[in-house]
Amino acid sequence: MHTTGPSRVKAATSAPDVRAPRLRLLSPASTAAGVASVGRAMTVLGAFRPGDTALPLRVLAARTGLYKSTILRLLASLEKHCCVRRCHDGTWCLGPMLFHWGALYTRGLGLDALVPPVLESLTEATGQGAAFWVRLDDERRICLYRVAPPRTRRVAVEPGDVMPYGAAATGRVFAIWGGNGEEAPPEGAEVIVTQGARDQDPAAISAPVFGSDRELRGALTVSGSGDRLLPEVEKVRPLVAEAAAGLSRALAG
């Protein structure tokens, strides 16, 4: 009769080898593909421009340069996260999650209780529109708050509008005090006055607003038609300077 040896019995009755599960790491190729997908999704969102309410697929394809099949896959993912919404006629519009993120951004800056009252006071004192701009990137700025002048018929700038730095007063504030060293600060004053830099006949008076350690937090700007604002420069300039300095003191703590 054949008998099983001790070593054979031990092997048959021993517990199975249990090993900890191995973590699945993304390969460089997978990581690159994910980054590319995020970039393409941002391209689709960036196809929407001021004044757009909804866009058909053909316009999205023309503006992004992406294949329609690729855009549809990206839109499906964006829709799942409420970043876009498909309309009843098949066009696409931006979704409410973008507003949620924008509100989180503005509240996170800690400016909601400080800036709007200052803009309202400047508009009341000057009769001109007042706005607060922040840096978007190395070339662009975005309007965070704006108070329109009384009896205005044309809204030139609204919160959320993006513009290049340009040669206007607001853009020069970012070029001078934004840390890029593009321009040297003017002597004796931190107020910039320009005329005719962007539209047919605009004028603007802008001053930097700093936080702690003289970090530029934004630009406070009063703007309007040159024929109305420029004759009042000597009156408005100190108002803008004083308002910007007050905000800087508040932000510096």
C-alpha cells in the first residue's frame, strides 16, 4: 500500500500563500493619455465665448480643431460632471458646476466683503464705472467685480470678462507690479492713467492693490469716455489711489 510521506502531508494541509494585492500604477503612457484628455476637455470648454448661449457640434469642432467623435466623448464626460448640458435642440451649453467653482474661487480670495463697497463708492463719487481685476496668467487679466456707472447704455465690461494685459491702465498695473519686471514703477505715485488704449475713446485710471509682503492682489480701475473722465483726472486720481491703498491695508491685515 502506498503511503503519503510527511512532507507530502504537510504540503497538502498547509494554508495557501496569501499575498498583499499589488498596487496598479499608471504607466507613463496612461498618464500622458489622461493629461491629454484633460487638455482636450479644457479646449472644448474654452470654445465658449462671451455672448454664446449654446453651440452646435459643428461649431465646437470648428473652434477646437478636434474630431466630432472625440468632442462627443469629451462632452459625455463633462456632462456627467455637470460642466456642460445638452439642450433640447441638440446644442450644448455650459453647466452649473462651473458657476459653483467660480463662486468657490471668489469666496476663497476673501474679497467679497471688501471690494464691492469700494467700487460702489468710486462710481458714486466719479460717475464712472469701477472694476477690480485679477491676474489670470502671464498675458491675461480677468474682471472679478464691476459696478456700472449710472444711466449707462452700454456695458463694456462684465465680471468674468477676460482681456489681454494690453497698453491700457489696468494691464500696465499688472505689467509693472505683477512680478514680471516688464516696466519700471513710476516715480512718486502708484496710479496709471491712459487714454485711447483699447476702444475708440476710452480713458482709465488704475492703481495696484497689494496684500501681505507687497504681493499684487489686483488692479482697481475707474474707466469711462475720455471726454468725461480726462477733465476730471486730478479729482479722480487721488480717489483711486486712496481706495486702492485702503484695500491694501485691509488685505495686509
